[in-house]
Amino acid sequence: MSTALVHRPTEHAALKSVQCNVQTPPAVVLAELLVEARHAGDRYGARILDCMLDRALGLTAGSS
């Protein structure tokens, strides 16, 4: 059995603590950056900013 497939609670806890410390910029700033990314044709950046804006506005199921 491969150990890569075993879920490790300590790893999940460590990752969760890192994710909680990340502060999302205000929604207004994210919206402005999203418009700039779309205008520049940056599809990857626009996608990331779109997801961040959803989180900042509380539109995702996983938001806390």
C-alpha cells in the first residue's frame, strides 16, 4: 500500500493554519485588478482574481 494515499490529519491541520493566515485584499481592489487583467488579456490572472473576489464577497461554499 502506498503511503501517498493515506490521509494524514497533521498535514491537513498544517495546511489549514496556513490557509487561514492568508488575508484577501478588499473586494474593491480585487475588482479593479480583475478589470485590468481582463483588459490586458491575462486569462490566468483574471481567473485567479475572479475566485479571490468570490471569496471576498462570500459567494463560495467554502468561505468561512
